[in-house]
Amino acid sequence: MRSLLLLVLCGTASLAHAASNFTFSNARGDHGVGLRVVHQYDYTRAYKGELDAATGLPTRGERARPIQTVVWYPASKGGTPVVVNDYLRLSATEEVFDRGDAEITAATAKVRVGVLGADALLQETTRPMWAVRDAKPEAGRFPVVIYAPSFNASPTENADLCEFLASQGYVVIASPDMGAHSRAMTEDLEGIETQAADISFLIGYAHTLPQADTRRIAVMGFSWGGMSNVFAAARDSRIKALVSLDGSVRYYPELVEAARYVTPSRVAVPMLYMAAQPPTLEQLIARGKASSVSVLNNLKYSDAYIVTMHPMVHPHFSSAFLRFTPAAAFTDYSQEEVSLAYSWMARYVLQFLNAYLKNDAAGLAFLGNTGVKNGAPPHMISVDARRSTGAPPTQETLAAELARRGFEHAHDAYQALRKRDPQFELSESRINSWGYDLLRKHKNPKAAIEIFKLNTLLHPESSNTFDSLAEAYEVNKDTELAIKAYQHVLTLEPTHANAAQRVKVLGRTGSN
């Protein structure tokens, strides 16, 4: 589902603060928190066309995709922390990097939010946060969390959560949620895949950071970002865990299905889904969102935790939203109860990341407990924990099985995976490529022969499968078997020139 884009008034005066609209009740971790903002471009993607789409005039300036990159990281303690307004000012340079201070202040001052009065808004914007701009990085290497914002949102919409994770020993990296060719995100497949590509860019950037342990990467997304992160994981096996804050993957199953490559076997990584209070069936029908399809139910090759936060509705998963929403806007649950629920949500995120990126047994136990057993107030949290049914049916899984049992079991092992999941299928060309990888790259003709045999059993009408098998027999010095395989090629395709030529050559060789 969409999340509101939070736009706020710039304020710079220092005031005596009243109680904040939002209270983050979790204790800071053992690390200080540093904040770095990097303005860079993804030169592999065009963002602007040759002509400006609005004016029709030639485009000026850089045309590559701008990626404002915000990094929270474990740092030495001390220093002056940023205030809320420092995060808000970043929205003015998400797309245009070279704005001066006066222009940034003017751009930020033009926007308003909700029904907060000017005094309350000014007080909220000057509240101190935890992060210190450009603080000295702490020594060591830390797991990486990529944060994917909600629809159209800025990377700092959950700055409180990102700071919290950095204080607990994580490098957190985020960028704005922008459309393929303009600041506005689009509610379609192109929009999702654009944000997924941004996630990939940030993973690449993480490899340049000495602190980042890129063997341990999770992607956390809110709303729209909680669908884009699933798309990213389907394409990138370096992603080891997913966190979804009431993610759109639950609400847009038709977009997931349209992608085709976003399948349970390709998203076989642990997932934590933090869910808002569930709507009634009548509400779903009225919104046109009633569906019998559940992407979450299909994640059978992943450890999946669906943690429902009963006091929270969809926008409550953004701490920025909570900061700028007055108490009168809360109905069934008070502002204080929702703030507490947000803090508990952050604890679940931390324990999940600890469990799956740090192999922390206490974190895994926490996920298996009820909310009350973990110390949460009664009726706040319900947990649905689902364990993986095993390794996903993929070529990699099949190859691992054959490496263990022997490649002569290729056909039986393939059929066993098909029985587990009838949708699992390796194409003729993919199996053929696998065989040639074994034959040429890995110099293992015996294993290649078994994979080519599998292909002939699955595609007995294909002359190409038998031609490849014959070539592997040749390499393995099995001349008689190679001749028979080439002869079978000619029964399927009498004009096959290579098979005819090889039969002659091998026949002469065999007679000598």
C-alpha cells in the first residue's frame, strides 16, 4: 500500500521543548551513530531524456540517475547530534544536488504537513536525534541493512529506526524512492523494478565502505519498499534476509505475479513481515483488495515471521509520520500506545537481524516467543512463525544434491524436485549450458555426460541434446558411445552436418 510522503516546515529557532508527539523508548546500543550523506549518480541508468519532458527544451546537466545516499553507521561517541530538521532539509537535494544553503532553506520552508500548529511544528523540527554528522567510524566490520522507503518517500522517513540499528552494530544505507525518470514514483511494475535497481546500486556502494561486511546483507522496506526489496532478493542471492514494514508485497499480488521471476524458490531467504492491524473482510472488499492470493503464504522455502502490531495502522510504520501527527488524530489507540508499539516493532527488527545476520541464538528464541513472553503489553502483538520446508528447488539445489550423491543420480534427483514443486523446471538450453560448464569450465566430462543424459531423457525429440552428449563422450574417449549418440542425432535430423562428419571421423578412428 502507499505511504504518505511526509512534507514538513523548516524551522531553525531553538525553543524550550514540550513533550514530543513521538517517543522512541528503546535504549541506544553500545555504539555511537554517525551520519554521512553522499550525492552520487548511477551511470548505468539514464534518468533524464535528451529533451525535458515538461518544457520540450534540451535537457541541461547530468542525465544519469541521481542517488542521494544516506548512511548511518557505528561511530565513536561524542559530538553534536543532528536535529530533526537536518533530516528534513535533505529532501531538497534528493534530485538536484548542487543547491546552496539559502535555496535548500527556501525549498524546505515552502512545504507544510497535516494539522500541526506552527509552534508545535517548530518544536518538533528542532528536537535532537542520535546521529552525529560525519562522525569518526568505529573500527570493525558490520552487517549491512539497505533501507527502501515507502512510495515517493525520503530515505529519512524512519531515521529513528535506522539510527537504532546503527547503534546496535549495523551499517544502514538508504536512498529516496523515486520514479524511473522523475522524482514521482509510479504505481506499476516499472516503479517497483526501479527501486529494486536502486537497492542493487546501494549494495554495490556498500562494497566501497571499509566498515561494511557485505557477506551479511539484509534489505528492509516500508510499504512500497516492502515489495521492491522482495524483487531485489529474487535477483540477488547476496541478500540474506528481508524485513518488510507492512510491505506492499501483501497488497499487490498481481504485480508480483506479473514479474514472473519473483517466485518462492528465488526468494528463499528469511523474512520478517511487520503487519498493521488487519482490516476486516468487508473493508478489503470495499477497497477492491480482497484476494485469495497471498505472497506470504507461498514463501514455503523461507523462515517467515508475520508479526502483527495491533495498535498500528499503515502510516504508523514511519517515525516521521508519528512525529508530525497530533494526538487528536489517534482513535482506537492513543499516541503513546502507538509510539510504544513502534518501539516494539523496532525491537523485533533488531532481534530478527541479529538472528539471521549475526547467528544470534537469543534473537532466534525471541522470534519464536509470544509478544507477552518477550515483555510486550498484552494484546499488542501476535506472531505467526513459519519454518522453511527445505531448500528451494533450483539448479543450485540439484547440483548440490548431485555433488553429494553422484551425478549419475541426475534424473532421479530432478524428478524428486519436480514432485516437491511441479512448477520447478529447467529448460533444455539451461541444462545444456550446465553440461558445457562441467565439460569445458570444470573439466569434468563424466559429470557432463550425466547432465547431457538428463537432457536427452527430458527432451528425447531434440537432436541438439544428443549432439551435446556425443561431444561429451568424445572428450571422455568413449568412442563407441559417441558414435551411437551421433547416429541417433542423424535419425532425428538426417541433414545434421556435424553429426555426419563426426561419425565418419570416429568410425575411421575406431577401425585403426
